[in-house]
Amino acid sequence: MNANRRDFLRTGAAAGSALTLAGTVSAADQSNESSSKKLRLAAIGVGGSRGRYNRGGAIARQAAGFANMIAVCDVDDKHAAEFNESFGGKLTTYRDYRDLLETEKPDVVTIGTPDHWHAQIAIDALRAGAHVYCEKPLTLTIDEGKEIRKVVEETGKVFQVGTQQRSDKTRFLTAIAMVQTGRLGDNVNAYVAIGGAPTGGPFENTTAPEDIDWDLWVGPAPEAKYSEERRRFFRWYLEYSGGKMTDWGAHHIDIAQWAIAPGETGPVKISGEGDFTPIVPDDFNWKSFFSGDASLPNGYNAATKFHVNLEYADGATLSVNHHYKREGDNVDFGNGILFEGDKGRIFVNRGKIQGRPMDALTDEDRKELDEKIVELCKGKKPGNHMANFFACIEEGGMPISDVWSHHRTMTSCHLCNLTLMLGRELEWDPKAEQFVNDDQANALLSRESREVARAEKVS
């Protein structure tokens, strides 16, 4: 743990103590009224009621169980009104999150916008004095993660990322504990399958609905005309997201790397191959595209198929695939993580955890695993991701999905995409957070951000 992170734990604990009122209980205990209900909460990016565009509304409603919801912001007036209606129409609504932060000065915000807005809103919210719960993936680029990490350290605010698999004791935390307590033996590697992105397009550009501020939706990304596909399925456009690599990868790569490569390190070599949609020509200049100097037809442009290996300095390998199959070895899966060591293997996904090492567990083994899980949760009770966030606000301590670990996860996700974009092996220095002697790759660590005009106030 680096010095800045230790300092954050101390300052975060102090800030949390200052928020705790005498005679109240932890946010993890919802059976009694919690002091977190005194906190003023605002939701930024809420999507539609049926999750048509993102999960912002769902996470905001979860947070409202722990704090007092006062305001909502969405570039789509219908979404903001729909969310407000579920709170009896008592919330102040905004189109521009900057107006919300300046006027309301909330104690806590949830961020559920499309991915390309996450970093800037998170940084602005932290600097405005708010604790932040942000949906994954947190970043579009590696440098965005460095900046958010810096601002969290500066402000001492609690920052939780919505990678809820980290709070799943039954499956994912148990899998990590199995690996880290040596029950699979030594030389453990991980094999991840996360599915591939779809193909689609070119799509017709149309006029944006009057209820949405399309320029504000596009925000820091290159200027683009409206289409329903671009808005609704933004995850398959690399100018707004990272395809499956930052969608499911933010979950499964996170768990796999946490298990086999704990600590502050990361991969040192990235190699692999993949296919992009027909929209993307061979040898495409991605740097020019993200700068707005090159264009693609309006269609999905994320990688559709891929096999990428992340190699670590100690020899461990994390294999990232759209689908993983090993001939003659009874291994074939489209979503999940296979951990394999010299004493056995286990498989885990959101539906199950299985393997002979699991079947062989004794009561004493399970007790040791439970102790390891408490350690993984940094002393907090596992199981409720949002409760973990508010417990850290009240009591101090580091949330289960803190900005340091998530930046490390997203770095690996971005490295996978970058090796596919450049079509070659890359060498990475995880300490310096730079590619080794590779100006072309280092140029893709960041992107230029378009200046975004203020939206008209609607209420």
C-alpha cells in the first residue's frame, strides 16, 4: 500500500467520524434509523425506468435507502421527471450536473451516466465536497484513472465503484479466498470469458428528441450527430465506452486480477488478437479518431471477438476471451472465470462456483475462508455493496471497490483494448504507468476532451 493510500485511510476515517452522530448505528444495519439519512443525496444520470439506457436510476434508488434524496440530474428531461415522480415529485431537477453541484452542494452523489462522462463528473463532484458512488466502468482511458485517484487522495472523500461482484461472498469473494489461501496450489492462472460485442451499422442519423440535450449527452467526446443506436447502445462505440472489455471485463477481469495478482502491481506484457466490426478499416488511426480528426460511419466499432493474454512479472497469466474453449479438457464457457493451479481448478460466475477443491472443503477450511473474506472486505461486512459505501462514510475505512483497485482493473481492461487497436504486443511498466519505449501506445493513454457548453436550466 503506497503512502498516499495510507494517508487517505487516515483522513477518510477522520472524515467518516465527523459524519457519525452520537447514538446512531452503522449504515450496514438498516433495521434502525441511520445517521446517513441526514446526508443530502443527489442522483446524476438516472436512465429510464426500465433500464433502457443505463443502471443509473437503480443505483440511485438503492442509495436513497441510506440518505435523503434531494435532487436529480439527467440530460433527458423525461428520465429526470420519471425519476422525480418516484419520489413524489419533491426533487429539484437539473439538466446540467454542474448547476446541481453548485446549487445543491450535496453530501453524496450517485453517477449513472454513460461511461464517457464518469471521470469528469466524478472529479467535479469530489471537488465540490461530495462522496461518490459511480457506476462502472469508471474511466475511458488510463490517464483518467490517474486523475481520479489523485483527486480522491486530495479530498479524502469516500469513493465506491459499482462493481458489485466484489460484495458477493457466496461466489466471487469465496473464489478469491480459495486462490489466496493456497487451495489451488501454486502457479495459479486465470481464464476469463466476457462475451463479444455485436456488429451493427451504418445507422441513420436523425434529429434528437426535444426532451434531450444531445450536445450535453455527447459531452467531452468528439462531436456526433444523434441516432437512437448511438445513444441507446453506447457501450459498442469506443468513443463512449470500451465494448465488452470495460463492460463485463470491469467485473470479471477485476475478480481474476484481484485473486492471482493482489497488491499494487499490474501486467508487464499484453498480447493477443481480435476482430473489430466491419465499420473499422485495417490499420485505423485511433488516436486521430478520438481527437476528432478522423471519422467512422455511425455504427458499432468495439472488438467483436478477442483472445488477449495479460502476463505478470511473477509469471502468472490472465487470459481474456470473448469465449474460452480448450479442446480435450472439458473447458468451454462464454461467461465466467476459471482459476487453475497445480492442485486443482474452480469455475465461478454469477450463477455458481464449482470444482473439486470446493467439494473437498471441511468445516475448518470454510472457517479459514470466512476469515480471509473479512480481510478482503477490509473489516466491513460483505454482502451489500451500497451499504458498504455508506458504512465507510459513517465509520471511515476503505470501500470494497475503492478507486485504487478499480483504476488498476480498468488499466488492465484498457491495455487489452489497446493491444487490439494497435494490433501488436505491448510492454507495460505498472509502476511508472507507461508503455516501455512505445510513443504510439503512450499517445493513447489519454484523449482530448471537447469543451462542453452549459445546458439551459429547466427547473
